[in-house]
Amino acid sequence: MIIGAVLDLVLPLASLLPHSAGPYIALVLIGFAVGILGHLSSARWLVAAGVILIFLGALLFPLALNLTEESPRSLDAPKESVQPLEAVP
């Protein structure tokens, strides 16, 4: 009963997540900066906030994005560049 209500709320919110890696990397880096600042100032709540930001940016938000997409993105094979080898004199 509660799970259905949560899923009805989560699916529209997941569409707001960005589809590029830049915001997630920025969130992780901000989390590291907040955690380091927390260690330097001996504030446990800042360390905890940094760990939470790292967890959100590295695992939870990308996982939510992948679980809510209708079809997962396919990975394209890297294109091979065929260049003739030059003769060595």
C-alpha cells in the first residue's frame, strides 16, 4: 500500500534527473569537499553530509535513473580508425 504510493511519487521525480554524467561528478566532488571541510573543522555533521552527497551522486541518483528508463542505453563499440602504416626508411 505504501510502496505503491511511493512509486507513484518517485517515477515523476526521476524524470527530473539529468542524463549526463557532469552533474553526478560535480555532486561527488562537492561531497568530497564538504567531507574534507568537516574533517578539518572536526564537525561530524559536515563529514556525514559529505558522505551522503557522495553516496547520492555516485550510486543512488544514477541507479534511480537507470531503473526508471524504459529501455537501457546501449553501449556503442568504439570506432576503429583504419590508417595505413607508413613505411619506415
